[in-house]
Amino acid sequence: MRFLLRVLWVFLPLLLFSCATDKPQPIKVGEDVCEQCKMVIADKRFASEVITKKGKVYKFDAIECMVGYYNENEEEIKRAYVINFLNPEEFLPAQSAYYVRSPQIRSPMGMNLSAYRSREDAQKALQGKEGEILDWQALREFIKREYRFSH
């Protein structure tokens, strides 16, 4: 019995820590730096994050930076999150979000991408503006075609 308790004391913190790494970390505007382009995150509405399988969190100032990184490192990534443009305190799983690309919604890196919880929210955001709505797969393909990162 004592052995079992000792084993629990050793492995319980590890188990709790590994579960915590699935959750995104808060974005610190003006402090956090984009992993891809190295710019300071200035507008939380466009920020995003990935969490690697090893639990490392990488933050990005624009959705295209995160997707470019994701496309290049997919095997190492456990989770990807984007900020809900309509609620900058809410992280959304990147795979289930909808994305608007519109020149009337200007983003830090110039691809003018914003993320939304639902297709309906994306349609409302796009109403009266030029642009298009993309799901995760279409966004990844668009970034592969259109955006080149310098290394």
C-alpha cells in the first residue's frame, strides 16, 4: 500500500501537468512575441497559439503565421487555437473555427484573416464587405498557396 501511495505522489503531478498543457495560455498584448515573424502581439483579436505534443506553447500575432507554422510542423502539434474575433477573451479550436478573409478587416500581417465560432458569425462579420469564408482545411490550403515565410 505504501508503495502504491509513493507511486501516486510521483505520477499524479505529471498527469495533472500533462492535462494542463492542452489549454491555451492567455495572450499578453505588448509582451508576447510571434513565433513565426517575431513581431510583438499588438492586437489580440488576430492572435493564435499552438501547443506541441511536448507541451510547449507557441504564440502568433496573426492567423497566417500560425497556419504557416502548423503546415510546416503538423506532426509535432497537439492543439491549435485561434482567438474569436468577436470575443477576444475566447480561444477556439482552430480546426472547428470559421475564417473570414476580407480587406475591410485588416490584420497585422496583411492577409486580413479573422476567426469566428460559427459560420453564421463569420457571415455576419462579412456582411456588406468584400471577402470570403474559409473552413480550417480551405484556410490551410490557401496559406500553402499564397503565403511564403522567410526563414
